[in-house]
Amino acid sequence: MNSSFLHNRGHLYSFIICLIGLGLFVIYGGGSFLHFSSSAWGWITAMAGAAVILTVFTFQLPPQGNGLSLDSSVYLACIFIFGLSFTLMVLLLSSLVLLLLEWGSTVWWKHLNNFAVYCIMVASASIVFTALGGVQGPLLSSRLEAYISAMAVYFILNTLLIGFYYYVVYHKNLYNTLKGMLTDTILAYACTLVLSLVLTILLYHNHMVGLGLFLCLSILISYSFKRLFSMYRDIEERSNRDPRTGLFNHSYFELALEEEMSSSKISGAALSLAMIDIDDFKKYNDQFGHLKGDGLIVFLAELLKRETENTNIIVSRYGGEEFTLLMPGYDALAAKNFMESLRKTLNHSRFEGSEIFPQGCLAFSAGIAAYQPDVHFKSELVDHADQALYYAKRQGKNLVHTYGSQSPLERDVDFSEDVRDIEQQLNLFMYKDLETFKHSKRVFRYAVDISELLNLDTLSKRQFTLGALIHDIGKLEIPWGILNKKDKLSLEEWEMVKWHVIWGKEMALTNEKFRDLAPYIELHHERYDGKGYPYGFKGEEIPRLCRMLTIIDSFDAMTTERPYQPTKSFKEAIVELRACAGSQFDPELTEFFIRYIEKREVCGSETAI
């Protein structure tokens, strides 16, 4: 989403808040300063000073680091003792002092917006307090509901105003945002609200001495929260770091990858993932022992830290001698250039015993995968990078390979080998379910034709056609009796059949070469309207070629003999496809496939033109 558009929405929201807040200030406190006595102004100054001091002692709360100060307890106590107009004047004076103190570090309109937010909360809390019978002066136990309600309104408005800002500007889920804020801050807010009652008692009975005691207590509480947050961050840092190398660990990498993919999906910014593996590390370990091997891992980790120091790249130890570099803002080309530079730097780095390596120097192999919008799961991006790494290893090591960048000749050779390997696995269907074997071969031939008509790039063509060939591999796990049952399947049997997409995906993930085919296996029974399985994805949440595979798979199932459904002619199947376009099938791709089938039938050929 365009950042200027986000900012404009944020500015509009702030402008509306300012209008409401300033309007409330004018209505309830605009001319009140003319009627205050010198004694009242002394109290206003003292209370404003207390609010400023507590704002300066703002502390952060774990786990998100949200800032919170105890100044709200001052404003609430002012409402309970002195009334609304007095409180608004304290708020105005403290806001002006903070504006002067932070002049140059914070833009003026943010101070104005903050002032307006406080005006809304203060005015609303005061109105509720008065409406429920609250009386300015000493704390009255008979009016506790007025105090509690005023504090609740103050707290709820604070949460809503901030939460709605994130919703308007960043389009985050409002419920989840509010829930997260409540979870993170409710204890600290409760502390603030209780302190407002303590201050009310101290002010009324002990005057300035009470205010001084309250400030001492509040500063100590703020300091304690600061220490707590510091300890939390220290523990969090340790839990996120690999103890041997000091790099981020695998767990942190998983979290960071999910966050960066989500951010990239929203903003459209480039994102790449690189995985590296030290070449011939086992040979070094066997020659010099594990202690020296650990030293080599630490050496590479230090090099990665140094080379990425002034970048936003997140370096993690993935496991053993494998490392990941999460690269926000890097497309595939920029990522490859960076990794090539890194590889050459390592090649020229001296380390004890490096002469035993086949390359005669330290080396790593690297695989790079660029994030695409149709990559739904972080595991897919990791698999793509892992496959690229596997390919770099297979080509002789000390190489950086980008996922999908093989030469045409290499792709053709690899494709032929992959088809042969998959067909060997499908041969298991020859004795268990011959029809599934034939169906897979027919769907594969349809996919080959369609891939040519769609002018797919070589990588997409490989994935689509091989995905079509292997899409039903999970049916090997279904009992023979269910696969070959002549009668209608029971509900329990149908539920078992639906599991073949998950079983097939797991089977594909066990083979490095076929991991990128998993989405075609897993998602070919998703529906365009979101009523499919296993996830209920809808529309463009389903990758485009998976949507096409769903059409091909269904067409072939309709036009070939099955034990549990009548066979349709090609014309009848086309009518069925059109009837289900927009619900089960992508309407645009459905018409594309129908044109292909109709032309194919006219030509009377087994292959597409």
C-alpha cells in the first residue's frame, strides 16, 4: 500500500481527533482561566509540574515495548477533587511545558494531537463521574461506582483511540489490535487508575506534602517498570540468540520470516531469503575434530555479522553449519549480488586448515528465493531457498543459485529426470488403483498443453506439469477397499479421502526435488468460493496455476469412468464447468480451458494446437 496514502489517512484521523478534542476544551474550559484565584493557579502549576515529571519518567511494558506514563493518575485525581475546567487547565499547562522541552525532537502537531486525545478522555471521564453522582472533594466510599466508571471510560477511550488509529492507518484487525493492547497494558493501567484514588486521598488530606509523597511513589514505580522491561529484554535477547555464534537462532528466524512476509505482502516491497551451507564441513570436522569445526562456524558467523552490519539483513543460525539471511528490500538480483560478494570474501579469508578443502579455500553454497504474493506459508519460501541450495551443491558447490534460474538445457534434463522419478512412484497405483494412475497421466498431458498456451516461464511450467502428474500421490495412503468402492462413499470414508491432499503434501516434502510441488498437491481441491478443502482458501488466495489444476482435474474426473459417479460427455462436462464457474472454478480460467477443449475437439487431436 502506498505510504503517502497511509500518511494521508493518518493525518485525516488526527485532524478529526484534534477538532473533537479542541472543541471539548473550548466548551468546558475555554474561559475558566479568568475565574481562577491565585491559590487555584498555584495548585494548577503544581499539578501540571507533577504531570510533566511523570511524563518524563515514561516506561515501557513487555512484551511489545508500548510506552506508558503515570500522568493519567494526576488528571483523574484533578477531576475527582477540582473538577473538569481545572483539570483541562492543568492539561493545557503541562502540554505547553512538554512542547517547550521537546521542541525540535517532536513535531508540534503531535503535541497538539496528544493534547486533543487527553481532552477527549478527561472530558468524557468527568461527564460520566458527574452523571453518576460523583462530587468534587474527598473520596466518598458511597460513590465508588462513579469513580470506577469514570476511570473505566478514561481507560476504554484511550485504548479505542489508539487502536482505531492503527486500524485506520495500517488497516490492522481492530479486534486483534485492541485485544493485544489490553493484554499488554491492563495491569499497568490498573496501577495508574488505583494511584489516581491514592492521590485523591493524599491531596485532600495532606495537600502539597501528599503530592510530594505521591510523586516519590510514582517515580519508584516507574523506575521498577523500567528495570522489569530491561530484564525482560535481556531474557528475550538471550532466548532469541544462538549461544555459540551470537546470531539469531532458528526460532527467532521463523518469527522474523513470518513478520517480513506479512509486511511485504501489505507493502509490496521486495523480500528475499538466502540459505547458506559450509561446503565439505564434515570433512573438516573429521580431520580436525568438533572443537575446530565449531571454531569454523563461529568464524563464518563473525564474517556474516561484519558484512551485514550496516544493512537491515537478519542473519540467523538455521542449524549445524547452515545459516539464513532474511533480506527485506532485496529482490532476487540484489540478493544474488550480495551473496556473491559474501562468497568471494569468504574464499579469500584465511582459516587454519582451509587448505584441506577441495576448493583450496573456505567456501559455502547458497540458495536464494524471492518472495512472491502467492507464497502463503513461510515453509514454502524456506523450501524454495533450500531447493536452490540443494541445486548449488549438486552443481559442484561454492556457488550461489537463485531458485528457478537454471539454463534451458539444464531445465530440460532435470524435467525429464523428474518426470521419470514421479512415474516410478505412480507405478505403485498399477496394482492398487489403475484408474488413478491413468487419471494422473491424462491430467499431466492436459497441463503440458495448457502450460504452452499460457506461455509460462520454464520454472512455472515445470511446477505446473509435474504438480499435475503427482497431484493425487496421497491416495496411496487410502485403503484399497475405499479407492475401488463401487457404492457411494460414507461420510467417514469421504473424510478419509479428503486427507489425501495432506498425505500427498507430506510425501512430496520428503524429497528435496519435489518440495515446490506441494501446493499443487495440497490445494487442488480448494474452491474459488472458499468452500473447498483443506484450508478454505478463496479467489486469489489460491495460486493461479493451482486454480487451473482444479479445473483440469475436475474435467478429467467428469469425463472418465468412476465407480461413484456417472460419466459425462465432453459437451456435458463443459456445461458443468460453466455452471460452476465463479463458485467452484475461477471463471476466467474456466473459459480459457473450455476454449482449449473445444478447439482440441474440433481438430480431433490428442494434443493442443
